[in-house]
Amino acid sequence: MSFSVGQALPVLEIASVSVEKMKVMALLLDDPNPIHFDPQAVQSLGLGNRPINQGPNSLAYVINMLMAAGGEGALITRTSVRFMANVFARDRLHAGGTVTRIDGNTITCDVWLKRGDDVIVQGNATIALPPEAT
Amino acid sequence: MTASYENLIGYTLPVGSYRVALHESWLANDAMYAAQSDVTTLHPMFLYFAAIRGMGLTLEELFALFGASASDGPMLGETEISQERSMHVDTAYTVHGKIADVQRKHGARVATMDLVTVDFEIRLGDSEPVGRVGSVFVFRRQRS
């Protein structure tokens, strides 16, 4: 894939966020926060009625999009994001970005994760491409 | 009003260690909807996982430093991940962490919150830097 400033990166879709995957992540992270697996805990905190995705899971979707754009051998050297809203079980999401700078083999992008028009995650990232990619 | 935790700025977390088995890499990729093309090389999010699992405290112990528990529903507000080299399965990493900042935020329509920034450095063994993670945890204190 070649890159140019202003170029939109290919959008990645998560068709439906699975609560079962949140449960696996809770175990892998040893994360005791019940909002990721217990709908009653979410309700009692006034945060809705569906389990809430781990922030790192939501960020992972953005990084997956960047890895797909960078191709084999690319390294995501920096990712900086803010979490603007919660992702709930069964949400449909899209991750994307725009190239803002190219410096040799290094591509800098604005990145986002959206639910419809709502921005869930927003920030920027840098991809180091393998030398043969440019 | 809840206690102030600014005195914890600069607090160094116990040094911890982290190692990932092959099946954990596969399961994490599956949980993140990531490709399974090379599960021996860890997904970039494993820098964050190394910070959380290897910081020398459990998450519950970290929350307790700030008078909170997992049942309070603390959130991740921001994070920055910098990676110098790839991480791999069955490799020993060391995690160094410290409390970098504590800020109390008051809003007219939202709960009072403490924003706690924790900085981590992940090293191969205990020498070569692999990457850094900075995370801002959000602790809701009360409804105004």
C-alpha cells in the first residue's frame, strides 16, 4: 500500500462487539471490573444495561486497522488516544484514520473509532514501514 | 468530599515481570478481533497488557491506592503506547511503573473525578527498553 498526506486509511468494521470476548479479556488482564461482564453492575453504576468493552479492546480495533494499512513488517511505534465514550456489547463500530505526515518510512495518522457518527476513540498514531515498503 | 491523592505523585510501583504463553497470545488476538497470522509475535496491545499484568500490583491494589475498587467502575480515559521493538511469546519482560500525575476535576453536571496518570516502562529482561505506556485512569468520586 502506498501513502499520501490526506489519504484515508481503509476502514475496519467490528460488526458486533461480543461480550464473550470481553470476558476472555477480563481473564487475560486479570481485570476485576464487573462492568465488563456483569450487566447488573453496569446498571447499578448508572452506566446503561449492557456490559462495557475494555478500553484496551476498543484501542485494539484502531491498532488492527493500522496494522492492516501498514502491512507485513510494519511496526506501530506510537499510539496516543482519548476514550470519549463507552463501547457496549453488541455495538457496531468502525475504525479508520487519515495520513497527516510522511517522513521517510514513518507514517503519522489521525485515528478514530466510531459508533455511527459518535466518536468513541480519537487520537493519532505512527507507523514505521519496512524499508522495502517505500 | 473524598481525600486528595496528590501525595502519591512520584510513587514508584513495585517492579514486576511479565511473560506470555502462546495460547494467551492466540486468545488475546481472538478477543481483540485481530489477525492470527503470527501468534509468536505479540500484538502491540501487549505492551499495555504487560503494564497492567506486570506492574507489581494487581489492578485492585492499584485502585486501592486511590481509595477505589473495581466495583466503583474505574475507567481508562487516555493512553499512549510507544513501541521500540516487537514483543514475543515465552520471553521475560520487566515492568517499571510510577504514578506520574493526579488531578481532581469538578464539573457542574458530572461527578467529581480523579484523573490518575501512571507511566510504565517495559524492558526485555531488565535491560533493553521495549516500550512505554502512559495511562490515565478515571475514578468517579461523587455526583454533584
